[in-house]
Amino acid sequence: MKLLKLIANLGYGSRKDVAAMFREGRITDAEGEVLYADDKVGHEAVRVDGEPLDPPAGMVLMLHKPTGYTCSTKDPGRIVYDLLPPRFRLRSPLLSTVGRLDRDTSGLLMLTDDGALLHRIVSPKAKLSKVYEATLAGDLRGDEGEVFASGTLMLESETTPLAPAHMETVDARHARLTLTEGRYHQVRRMFAAVGNHVEALHRSRIGGLALDGLPPGEWRLLGADDIARLFGEPG
């Protein structure tokens, strides 16, 4: 791929914008030598304004999503892309969220422009576990864990029962729920089905991948070891 197209696809600007960056000498190699649009240089050797290029297509990152942000590119309010470098929204292929967390749910959210990996993660066949911490409006009554683990719980307006889910009681109004599927507002609807209401919801883990102290609103790139840990594969 030509250098100009590569840099444009990474979201640094339109091809016209990137051509101007070349003319202005803003694109160099690692030693600071000015590059030209038709130069053939490895991705890792290119610098824009002295900084290394963003990762090529296949980038994966995790974000600690705060509440109040939506997983959308068009919502008029705050969106998760506001927490990332602006050029990430302009990448081609598109950087997409891997599943969604609703506006009022915080926690681990993955984004990638690798369509095959995205499909592998969200596919029901993967049965990747997702762990949620729920704060409830009312006290647990005591039988929720049994109901959720039964594999017979039917959510309103659905025709297929939920897969068995594991619940741990943290205290009277806090529960930790592990799911292997991802239906719309599933945790909130599960507790509604047993007569309770979720006041706060946080996703702490997907597969073998956890936030590991990443602060709210912050993000980090994921490498091959992280992806292997996600699927529980040897590192």
C-alpha cells in the first residue's frame, strides 16, 4: 500500500490532507529524514510530527468505559469515541466496539477494526464469559442464583430461555453475575424478572481479560498475549 493511502486510512486526514503533510515535511522516518508519498518504508519506521504511526489494520484496544457514554458514532450526547484520539474514528477499516455497554453501564469495552476477530469474540459459539458487578435497589431474596443457573428463565418478549448463568452474592444488594451470552440489557432484565432493579452495573471481565487497574476513561492497546488470555489460550 502506498504511504499516502496508508496514513490516510489510519485516520490522520483525507488523502488531500496527508499530501499537504508530506509537503510540509511533517512525515519523516525514525531518524528525522523527510519522507515523500512514493517512498517505500516499513510501517514501524514512519513518524508523523515525530510520533510513531498508530498500529496498522488489526488494531485492538480495551477501554474502561465510564457511565454516561454510548457505544455509538452518531449519538448526539457523549460517545466512547470521545475518549480516544479523534483520528481513531476516521480509520478505514472502521474501528468498532465489540458488542456494547449501555449508557448507564461502566467497565471493560473492547474495540477493533479486525472484523474476523470481532466476529470470533461475539459469536455465540465462543461462549466467552462476561462478568458483571450489579448494585441492586432491593435486597436479594436468596433464590436468584438458583433461578439464573436453571437455564429456564425466560425474559419478557423472548421465546428462548436464557443459558445458565452463575451468580455470586457479594452482600445483600450486590451480586456478581457471569454470563456466556449477550442479550439486550440482559443483566438488568434478569434482575427485573426476579422482582429487583439494577441501580448500577459494571463489566469487570471478558473471558480471561480484565481491566487490571485501568482507570475510568482510559484505554490501552492489546497485544497477542492479551488476545490469547482473552480466549484462555496459552500465552
